[in-house]
Amino acid sequence: MSPHPSPSTPRPPLRVALAGIGVVGGGVVRLLEANRDLIARRAGRAIEIVAVSARDRHKDRGVDLGAYRWEDDMGALVAADDIDVVVEMVGGADGPALTLARQALSAGKALVTANKAMIAHHGLDLARIAEEKDTPLKYEAAVAGGIPVIKAIREGASANEIARVYGILNGTCNYILTLMEREGASFAAALASAQAEGYAEADPSFDVDGVDAAHKLAILAALCFGTRLDIGAVTASGIRDLIAADIREAEALGHRVRLIGMAERSGEALYQHVQPCLVPADHPLAYVPGALNAVVAEGNFVGRLFFEGAGAGAGPTASAIVADIIDIARDEYGPAFAMPVDSLDAAPAADAGARIGKYYVRLVVEDRVGVLAEIATAMRDASVSIESFIQRGNDEGDDVVIALVTHECPARAIGAALDALSASDHLVGKPMLMPILAL
């Protein structure tokens, strides 16, 4: 890394190219224009957009792009001599976004991206290229939108051994769960509202099935534990099978339902899982409303760190992207994952079935004699002890809702009990299983 010029020598502007001018790209343009002078003072030099590229140059994006060179071919951004930084906002784990990222880094140009899927799947390869070329790879906006959690963990907490990292990593799911809490809405009604408000896509699978949160968790785990990114080791289940009764029963137990991504060491192995959980009502995560995100990291010297804020949207995501550009302008960068790629551990996946905890189990069953005995037998045979048991009518059908809380047991034991019950003719739909977190 080159030393800074003397303070009396003005530094040349940092020249930026934007690839993909959607909602976030428009936000980056607006932010760089609105705060131009402030950003230049903080960066120690001007930051100038030189060129932009997107699929349709005639689309109305709500910002004036006339002052910037338009490139129909994104590859031209890499080949241009007047560009120092490429900002990738195309999206997708592979395809044009990955090609552009590899080409930019290989050409020695700094890369800034908000692409969580690409980083989760290919971050190690991209980091290796960045190290070989001594050029920055920055991705603050890929996790939790405008919350500066990557910087905080990578730099502010870098002296700490992190015990675990967990949090609410998907705003769409949190918005849906908030509506189900506040209005008693069904999952389907809450999802429809989220789509109408623009919080959920027409196909919400990426969000409600936990895939988006899994990408973010894999990135956080690599940073926190010094391990190699391994998206294949992250298991995920979403909120699609929740019903209104689950929210009510959780509240009666003094908890709230949240989709939680959690990663922690288990000896030399690493546990990484995304799933709906019961969070104690007095924990800060229980108070995170709407589409906000929140991340908790627990360090051995710093203690518990809590980060909360907007996890998506044009403004927050643009804020994170421009913060990365400012770091590059200051020559403040290092290994993408806090240490060189060759120093990252290859942690095996922990045995999730061995994790001990209490569980909430909800079953919808036919109102028939013998059903309760069938459930008790399945639990007994799997060595699962029941702490509490509630039976209520089902607001969403004519069947019966049974909610139970187990004593502490291995996850594989409760899994075995549910496998046995899956063969029952009296079971309606899929059971819901949620860990009751002790945080």
C-alpha cells in the first residue's frame, strides 16, 4: 500500500464506476451528489462518478445520469484507464456480477459490492485475487444494509475472540412477524401486506425460506471466527409454516418469534443455522420491529455488542457502499475477511443434532380420541420430557392446535419424536419446531 502524499499535496479524485443502476445504484448517485463536499473532506479527496453501466440506458431511474459516461458493456469499466473503483450492484451469485468482480480485481481495480450471494458463494476466491493484486475488496452493504456491522467486527472488535454471533438478518421476515404479532394476522395475510408495501418480492422464497439470511450468516461467521466461508454448511429453515397460534403461544410463554441466524464454535467445529426461534421478551432482539435488522456479537473482552438499523433500502445500502468507497479513498483496507485467506481455518460443521436445549413444538391434529396419547408416546420413546402442554381450538381450521414445551434435550431426540409422529393419520400439515433460546 502506498504511503499518503504529504498534507500539502492535493490528492487526485477517486474515480468510480457504477455497474447496475437500480434502486440502490440510484441511491449511491444521490448520496454522492448530496453530500459531495462532506464526503470529500472525510475522504481526504474528491470522489467522482466517471461511468455507469446497466441493461437499459433509457429507463427512468429518478436520477440524472447525463453527467456520466454510459457503457453498455460492463467489461468496459474494467478496461478503462480512468476508473479506480468498480461498484457492483448487478446482483446474483454467479453470471455477469461474478465475471465483473473477478475481472475488476484481476485488473487491480478496487471492488465494492452489496452482493451477499456472490460473497457467500465466491468470497474466498475473490479475496484471494484481491490479496494477489493488493487491491481492496469491500462488502459492508452485503450484510445488514446500512448497519456498519462488517466494519465493527472486522476492525473494532478485531482483538476479541468471538464466542457467537447471531441476529435478525432478514427485514422481510421480521416485517411479516411484526404484523403477525401486532395484528394477529396469518402468515399469508402478513406476506401479502409485505408484498404490497414493497418489503417482499412477488416470489418471496429467497427471504421467507431463510436463504438470504443464510448468505449473511456465512459471511459473519467467517469474519467472527476466522474460518473459511462455507455456505454449504449453513442449514436454514424459514417462517413459511408459522401460524397465528405460534405467535400467541410464544407470547404466553414470555417470548417472541424471530427468524434468527446463529453461528458459534463447538470445539473445533462451527454451528451455523437459520431458523425461527423463541427469543426471551426481555432480550433486545425481541424489540426489533418491522423491516429492521439486528446483529449481536459476543466478544471475550468487549462483551455483548448490539447493532440495529435498516437492513435494506436505497438510502441505508447506499450509505454502506459509499462508506466503503471512502475507506478506499483513504487507503484504509486490508484482508477482506480480517486475515489472509491462507490463514482462515477450515472448520468442520458441528453436529447440530447434539445441541442441547428446550424446544417449542406445535402440532395441528384432528380432534380424535387417542391423539394426545400418541404424541406422548412418541416423545417418551425419543426420551423427550414435556415441560408444559396446551391444547386449543384452531382459528385457521376445524382442527386442534397442540403446543408443548420440552425440557432440555438433544435436537436429534426431538427430531426423532417428530419423525415418528409424521406417520400419524391424525396429524394435519407439518409440525412447527422452534428452539427456545437462552440468551
